[in-house]
Amino acid sequence: MSTDGLTVTNTVDTVVKSILTTLEMTQNRIYYFEVEVKNGKTTSDMMIGVCDKSTYSGTSFMSHNARGWALYTNGGSIYHNSGSQNYGDGSVPTNSTVGCVVDFTSGTGSMYFIVNGESWGLAYNGITKPVMAAVTLYHSGDQIKINRYARLRLKDYKTKRSRT
């Protein structure tokens, strides 16, 4: 972890490192956080999403339990409870910005991802509080930077954008 607490780098190859942020989602409102995928050994084997701190393990993928939901940057799949499904527009390349919207305005949460300013649409429904923003790094050299001043700028984050 960098001295400013915003950049996280994995220093050991093929050892899972999951990190919880301080953003705890407990209220009925829209939450947004954003990370920059700064470095990756391959396309990157990172996960970005949310998990319950009571099921959190710093040495396992944060979405490999019933209380974790994430975007897997290598291939653009989404993972929950160790299961995956296709999502998005492919892998998230190095130097990309990934935004995560968790909308709890109706009580249970819906999650959306925004990659480089383009919405990838709805990823999950039925997320229950409390959860915390989290990331998982896998390869040595994998690095993310948390944008602590991120603001949700894309008004229509619910509509998937098509690449043209």
C-alpha cells in the first residue's frame, strides 16, 4: 500500500490479495467508487466490487462467497458465490478506469460497472447491506489506484453502451 493509502500493489505472484476500502454501504442511497487499473501482468486478474466484511478474507477472491459480487477484469465476467457469467465488452486493459455503482435506493442493491466512461449495464440485483467496496489482486505487479474524489458523472449508468 502506498503511503497515501490510495495505491495497492501485489508483490507476490499467484497469491490472492483482497483489500477492503473504507467505503461501507449501509444506507438506502446510491454509492459510487472508482479505481484505475494501473498495472497488470496479463490483461490482469483483478476483481473490483463489493463484499461483506464479515465474510472477508484477505487471502481469497472477495467474490467467492455468498456475500461478494465483482467484475473480473480478465474477460469481463462477473463473479458471485464462486460462480461466473458473461458480462461486459471483454477484458479491462491496463490503464483503464473502472467505476462501480451500487444503487440501494429501493432497499436491496443493484450493481453496475462503468469502464472508461461507458456503462456495461446491470451486473447484479438483490445485493443486501452492509457491504464494502473491495478489490482483489492476483499477480505480482498487479496494481490499482483508488480515486478518492470520484464522482458519478454518467447519468444514464443503467443503460449499456454499445461499442461502435
